[in-house]
Amino acid sequence: MKWEGNRESDNVEDRRGGSSGGGGAGMLGGRSIGIGTIVIALVGGWIFGINPLTILGVLGGGEGGAPQVQVQQAPEQNTVADDPQKKFVKTLLADTEDVWRDIFTKGGATYRDPKLVLFRGATPTACGQGQAAMGPFYCPADQKVYIDLGFYDTLKNRLGAPGDFAQAYVIAHEVGHHVQNLLGISNKVEQKRGQVSQTEYNALSVRLELQADCFAGVWAHHANNARQLLEQGDLEEAINAAARIGDDALQGGSGGAVVPESFTHGTSAQRQRWFANGLKNGSVKACDTFSTRQL
Ligand SMILES: [Zn+2]
């Protein structure tokens, strides 16, 4: 993926120890976690007392299925000022800003940039306590995307989805949830909570997640048209990542039975299909996962 040298966003907030604030160059984080792995049941928001749909962005893993995901702690060296992963995230976020601002403007609306928070381990959010083990997520109440960059190691080493474009897809998916928030889509789904059965609610959650995948594809479509980001093998990386974090893949991989009613993100095939749909068409209209019969 060709991203170096492109614009970097000012909307990244770094909460990883000493590198936050005005130019804390070279400082290592105060908390020494080191390299290691922690294993926590990934059960979305429930375990932390958070309404799972309020934390929309949990990228993989279902609230109902409780698959196990090992989250690797990012090495401490990631907090130094000249941090290539941070540069990547800032560049990617800027790219989504440019693409979505343009799409909103053409549609006669105004895009509000989300913030992206880098954290390590745990961090407070307007949706409750955010945990690295939940994977990257978006909180509509503060309009921020949260990511512990250790997830990228998890993605590569545990989930079998390496590559910078797979990492880009993760951010684009979370930004997709922000777009849903701005468009009032997530709010509509949230209003169904308590009015429909848990199974029906999970089905709505799947449609919401697949739409975020499709929006990630829409971003990739325009980013590539404008800046020729994609290199050989990039698409396969994103498609592979979409497959690796399907509910069925995660549930099966955790050794449990695959229970479709408990899916909240969609199967591997569905996630691949909707990402590809957005990528091919490049339009929000092509991402109507709510009225389609065939997911
Ligand atoms: Zn999501």
C-alpha cells in the first residue's frame, strides 16, 4: 500500500503513556507492560457494563458468541515520537477524512471528523471503560474511534490477517461506524433495543456491521481513485482480514460451536461480499444492508 508522504490527520489523540501532549518526544510510557499476551473473553460490551451497541465498533467477535481472542500488548517502543504505526494511523485517518468530506459535500451534507484515540490496555470513553480485548471500537457518544495498536499484532499473528491494507481496513471500518452515526443509522438501530427479541436485534447488528464493512470499501474505492493507494496483493489482504474476523471464523476458531443467531457482525463470506460491494461501486447507496434480502 502506498501511503507514505500523504497528509496526516491532526485528529489522533495519543493516550499511550509519555508520548501524549505537546511533543513528548522519545519518552517511554510510564506503565511498563512489555511484550506479552493476555487472554480475555471477548464478549463485547457486556462484561464491562457497556451497552454493546453503544460501542458499535467492536470489529470482530460477537456479543453473543463470546469467542476468545488473544490480544498482544504492543511493545513499549511504539510510544516513541517517531512511531511508524502512529504515522500510518494518522495518514489513514486523514485519507478517510478527505474521502468522506467529499462524499458528504456532494450529498449536500457536512462531514464532522471523528477523533481517533490510541490507547494501551484500557481507557475511559463516553461509552464506558474501553478495553484492548474488545478490539478496536467506535463510541458514538464522543464520536471517537479507539484502538490499541496491539490489535494489529493480534490481527497478524493470531487471526492470520497481516498487511498494511488489512490494518487500513480496520480503521476504515470504524470510521464507517462514525459515518453511520452521522447519518442517523446507528441511532435507528439503537432505538429497536428492547422492542425486538435478542435474535432480531442481533440480526440488525449484523446489518449495521456489514454496512460498516461496505463503507470501508467505499473509502478504498475513492482513496484509490484519487491517490492510487493500492498495490499488488492489497485487496487480498483486506478481503482476507474480512474473512478472518467473521463471526463464524472467530467462533469456530475459539473451539465453540458456530451459532448463527448469536452473530452480531456477519459471516466471513458476508463481510467479504459487502466490503467488495462498497469497493466496486464506491457509493453509499450500494451499502443498503438494511433493505436487501440477500446479505
Ligand atoms: Zn464494527
